[in-house]
Amino acid sequence: MRISAWMSVSACSGALGVALGAFAAHGLKNTLTPYLLEVFQTGVEYQMLHTLALAWVCVWMHRDPDNPWWSSVAWAWTLGMMFFSGSLYLLALTGIHYLGFITPIGGSLLILGWLLILVAIYKHNHQQSA
């Protein structure tokens, strides 16, 4: 995907994260148990953190356009946010606990994205010295 598409993903994810955070604070506060509200808010926190990190990766994509590893980071984080945060939102809103098996898949993708940064930086440094 192009950098502009990844920035659009980041922008939409950020807007959705703010909206969901507000929904949790104002709409779900008296509806969910404290535990389920915390589960929902954890999803928001991880989504917002990785949304900002995705915007940062877009800067690196611009600086290092021939390095495909930045796109791999973006894909890992986007899918990770969908699986991790999405499963937490669904768990909190529906109470269906078997959705919890999806959460570690998303978490693993988020971790993978951070590890892929190491590869991208290594490739960037290797290209610079060549």
C-alpha cells in the first residue's frame, strides 16, 4: 500500500479510538461492570498507541521508500489492532468469553510489528553503508 493509504488507516484508527474512548467514558460507564469497562479501555489504549506508532512508521516509509519492511510493520500493527482491540471490544460489549482466544493472536501481531522494526532499521542501516 502507498504511504497515503497507511496514513489514512492511521487517521481513521485514531478517530475511531477517540470515539470509542469517549463512548466508554460516557456511554458504557454505567452499563458495563468495572472489569468489562477496563477490558474495553485496554482495547482503546492499545489501539491509540499503535495508531500513533503507525503514523511514525509512515514517516520512515517516506524516508526509506525502498525498504519493504516498513510495510510489514504497518500490516502487522493494523491486523494486530483489529484482532487485539477488536476482540476486547467485542468481549466487553457481548460478554462472549470464547472471543478471548483471538486476543493473543492480535497481541502476537503487535509484538511482531515491534520486532519487524528491528529488521527494517537493520536493512536501512545496511543500505546506507552499501
